Amino acid sequence: MLLKRSRGWEINQNKVTDENLFLNRRNFIKSIAAGAVLAPGFSMMAAPVKAAKIIPSADPNTSLYPASRNRSYTVERAMSDEYDATTYNNFYEFGSHKSIYRAAEALETRPWTLAIDGLVEKKQVLDFDALVHKMPLEERVYRHRCVEAWSMVIPWIGIPLANIIEKLEPNSKAKYVAFETVYRPSEMPGQRKRILKWPYIEALTMAEAMNPLTLIAVGLYGQDLLNQSGAPMRLVVPWKYGFKSIKSINKIHFQESQPKTSWNMSASNEYGFYANVNPEVDHPRWSQSRERRIGNGFFGAKQPTLMFNGYQDEVAHLYQGMNLKKYF
Ligand SMILES: Nc1nc2c(c(=O)[nH]1)N[C@H]1C(S)=C(S)[C@@H](COP(=O)(O)O)O[C@H]1N2
Ligand SMILES: [Mo]
């Protein structure tokens, strides 16, 4: 393919507020999604080609982006390229391969509601746009590690989950919080297949949910989330394998018992409830001691996996005294 990669984040760092640059990059990705990007000069030759379609952002909250970076959360590794982060994705609702970014355009992200129920004072249905306007947004650069042993470094924009939970007032019986992705087989072709038991469900202990690292992401690379990244809101739990970071959430449920979660139900010997990144606990079918950095090429040098994905200081206390080989 003749696609030109956008430059690395570091190079563009001081252009973070350059709206045009972002819009151009974003529209570039969206026009690939619309199937309309051609090599320059190629359009004359190919007969039935659609004109490049610029799809405007579906997000009415563009004034909220970019958000200012919280410098307490930075990563010594280089930022991943936005192109990689938005074209190499896991989102099984749209297919069990990495190139789901075109298929994900079918998801209707407005209006979007978030239902809050279970053991909580303020049971309610929130409107996403109202929520995102009420809570201050911040940017945080986090490591992102998939259980498949690849990794990226991503600048998320989001709201600490604890700030949302405090407002909802869960009662003292609530020990866990579960999250659900929308169930819309008409828009999500993967949900018409039994790859997983739909809808996708993930969960955290209350202590994990309240940890300052846990984020509800509503954007990345200075803008709102694209569908493939889990628009309009997804979880980001950077010390756990990526499958815990559930996308396109429309329900949060507080409960006393440990929720049944999608990957754990499909193969509990491979995908534990905790799923903390741990170089010493291998997946039954592959080693977790090293990881492939997306953007380095398939044969690029691998790097060592970090305990709790490098967030040991922030989260190790949550698991003190636990046998991490048993509770993996
Ligand atoms: N609803 C839903 N959320 C999901 C997934 C999914 O298939 N469906 N995949 C998970 C996995 S395995 C990973 S690694 C991350 C990938 O996030 P990214 O595509 O933004 O890198 O999303 C997670 N969230
Ligand atoms: Mo993953």
C-alpha cells in the first residue's frame, strides 16, 4: 500500500494544538475507512472510484479536545504512531483480526447512553455528551499491552473512573464493577458469530476501579475516540492485559459477586479475571516475558515485559499477599 504514515508523536509534540494537522490526519484515516484513498494521480485511471469522502467527526464535543496533558503520567518509551494505534486494533464485535477500522465505521455513536445500575444509590441512565461536559478531561500517556504479546504507547484523553464512581455513590456491598459493550448485531457483524458470548463484559474489583490509574477514555491523540478505538467511551486499565480495557461501554453495574467476564468465560485457563501484566506468568500457548512493539516491524527487536506493565509502584499494593500465579 502507498499509504504515507503520519510522523511520530514526538516530532509533532509541539504541534499538539494544531487543529488542522489533527483534522487532516483524522480525515486521512477516515477516508481510508471510506475506501477512498488512492495514490496521487491514480484516480483518473480507476473508473468506478468514489470521490474522497470527508466524514466529519461525529463528536459534538470537539471544543473539549485536545485536553491538557497530566505530566504525572508519562512513559519513557516512545509514543506509538497514531496510524498504528488506529489501524491495528482488537475489537471482536467487528471481526477477529486486526483490520477492523473500516467495519467499525458502522457503529452509531450518537445518541449514546450509559446505564448505571446494581448496588448504587444513583441508578440512572446518563447521556454521554452531558457526562463528558461535566467532567474535566485530561491527557495521559500510558503503556498498552495486549495478552497476545504486542504493545504500544498511547496518549489517551479521559476521566479517572474514580471521579465518575464517586458521583454515583455505590453502596458498601458493592465489591466489583462490571462494564458492558453495546449489543448491536446489526451494526457489529462479529456479534452475529459465536466468537464470544455477547455482549462483551469486563469487570474490576472496586479497589482496582478506584485506583487513580484507571481511566474512562473518551479520546486519543488529541481528539475524540474513533470507533475502532472504542468510541465514544472505553475503559483503560494500563497495568492489565488489553482485553480488560473494554470498548464502547453503555452499561456499568455494581455488584457483590465477581462478575462473569467474556474472555474468562471463553477460556478461563488462558484469560484470568485479574489479567495483570506479568512477565513471569506465561500464557499456556506463549511466553509473556517479552513483547513486540507495534511499529517496530514483525521482526523488530522485542522488549522485556514489565511487571504490572511498569505500574508496579501504583498498583502492587492491590495484590499484596496474593499468589499471582493462581490469581492471574
Ligand atoms: N468490546 C470490546 N472491547 C475490547 C476488545 C473487544 O474485542 N471488544 N478487545 C480488547 C483487546 S484484546 C485489546 S488488546 C484492546 C485493544 O485496544 P486498541 O484496539 O485500542 O489497541 O481492546 C480490548 N477491548
Ligand atoms: Mo488484547
